[in-house]
Amino acid sequence: MDNQNIEEIKIDQRSYFKKAGWILWIIPLVLIVLLFIFIPLIQSKITKTSAGKPVFVVSQGFGKVENVFVKKGDFIEPGKELCSFMATDTDGSVPASDTGEIAVDITVKAVEGRQFDDMVELPGVISAYTEANLSAQVSGKILEFSVKEGDLVKKGDLIVKIDRRDYQIALNREGAEFEFSKNEFNRSEQLLKSNAINLSNHESKKNEYLIKQSAYDNAKLAFERCEIVAPFDGIVDKKFSEAGEIASPGMRLAKIIDISKVKVNVGIPEKDIAHVRGLKNIKFSVPSLNNKEFSGEFKNIVMSMIEIAKVYPLIIEVDNSSRDLLPGMIVKSKIIRASYQSAVLLPIFSVIPGDDEYYTYVINSGRAEKRVLKIGSFQDKNVHITQGLTPGDMLIDKGNKLVTHGCKVRVVN
């Protein structure tokens, strides 16, 4: 075979291997593309097939369920931990490991003590410091209504004037009869001293004098009641009638309130009463005023319980010279039950609920140690731990739901 033929054969071989190389690259790429296309379709088909049907997780061997991290009805997503499982022998005992105990990877953080105010937030409502409904005490036409709603009034200012001409006439008549009976009584006393009149006639004059005096006083009182004045400094909150109407005894005319100071009525549960008796001032915020904070003087606790809510009314007195606080506003009062200089606070998710206890884990000599906790109040996303942890303990943070008491752990942070 000549050299030219040999060269042609070599060129054909190189071309063949080059084409074969491209094919070897293309086949895996095609397979990967097909997987990306068909896997979601297969998963979707499985989901549609199993939708609405229970899916059972089957154990692959003997073991114990240590912790269950979900409850019935919880929504789960791919990758969510459902429970922790420990493999055992058929009788439930943990077999000895030939390869050594496997440590659970965890992260830890030091438990710190910090200043903490055990505070309870209670709702309340603002009311006027003083309020009065002005009512008519006599009948008559309202000649004048001197104020309008929102007006500031001083004690003694005229509010309503009722036509009193009839009462003036009655007062004049009763006054004249009273003066006459008074003079007759005085004359009778002089005559009695000189024995010019007997005692029986004198007593009759005296009795008539006292009756006329009472009638005159009643007429004078009715005359004065035709003008209704403000009983204290305040604001005209509401008017219930106008000039020209006919007033009758008991008819409401206006409502006067004093909000230079206000009262805050807070409902406090029975268990918290002991914590407030020694307080002098109580802080509260008003949501409708952008949660502006105020402070007031603790006055008293009303002894009668509000049966529906099972709380006692706690009264706070607040200076309101700025008129920012209005009757009916809702407040959130902050009652400090106790203060701690070195309290242990944990995020809620660090506390594991058991059947009848709360617990967590700390690291001790390379192993997890279970600590049963006694919890206090909740604030924001933290819970106050009153017993079970002390500052300086190394709390197992991430991985606390994967460990058991006494298991070996490895710190990875």
C-alpha cells in the first residue's frame, strides 16, 4: 500500500473518532435535558394522583420516635423535619455500636442574664374626671340657651333660662302673705307678754307664720330654679334641647364634663391585684395618638368585680391640661409586676413543649443534658425562664430537636 492511501486512511480514522467524540458528549446532555423535562411532570402526576389521600411514612426498621415536630393539621413542605427517630433492636433496646457513637452536630449559645421588667399590658378606657347632666326642675318655656356644644364654661355661668314670670308672681304673693303673718306673729308675742291674748291664739298665729314662711321659701326656690348654671368648670359636651322648647321637671337639658383631668379605667385580673397595690404611678399608651405614652397616678381599685370579664376596675387619675386625652379613648396600660436584675429570657422557639412540661437542652461535657423549665410571662417573642437555666449555661440552639438526653453532640459553630 502506497503512502497516499495510508494518509487517507488516517484522515478517515481521525474524522470517525471526532464524530464519535461529539456523539459521546451529546448523549449525556440529551439525557439531562430529558430528566429536567420529565421529572417535574412525573412529580406533578404523583401529586395529582395522591392529592386528598393520606400518605403513610413507613419505617425501614425497629426504633423509637424521640420527638415529633408537627401536629395534626400542620402544613409541611419538602425538607421539613417531621420527627426524630432512634434505631433499636426488636425489643426496643439500643444496640451497642461497633463503630463508636455518632455525635449530633449542633450550635450553642451562652445563656445571659439581663435586666427584665415582668410587665403585663392591660386594656382600659378614658372617662371624664367629672360629668353632670343638667335637668330642669320646674316647668316653663326655655327663653335662653346661652351655650353651644364645645363651649368652655366656668362654675356659675348661666346655661339655661326658663320663663319665670309666673314664678315671680307666686313669689310676690307668698312674700306678701309671709310678711303679714310675720307681723301678726310679732304682735301676738307682745300681747302675750301683757296677757292681752291667750296662749292658744298665740300658738295659732305662730303656726300660720311658719306655714307662710315655708310657702315663701318654696316659691323663692322655684323662682331661682328658672336659671340653670354650670356646677363646675368644664365643657358643654351635649345639648338635649333648644330655646323655645317647653321644659318639664326631670327633662335633660345639657351635659357638662370636666376633662382638665381624666380617669383611666383599666380591668385588672384578680391574680395581678397584689402587684399594683404599692404602685404610685402607672404608664399607659394611646393607640389613636400614635401610641403616645402618658403617666397617671394610681388612685384605687373598685371592689366590685365586672362579672362578664372577671376583672376589677383599676382607676388611674391623669393630668390632661393639654386636652389630648378624650373620653372614650382606648389605652394600653403597662403594669410592672416585678423587676429582675439578671433574668433569663429565651426565644419561644428554643422552648420545647412536652406532654406536661416545657424543656430544652444544654451541653454538658460533650453531651446533651435535658433541662425541665418553669416559665413565667411572655413578652414579644421571648419567654421568661424562672427555673431550669442560669446565666452561663451553654444552650443548644440549632439542633435542639435532634438530640436526646445524654446523647453525644458536636459543636459546629
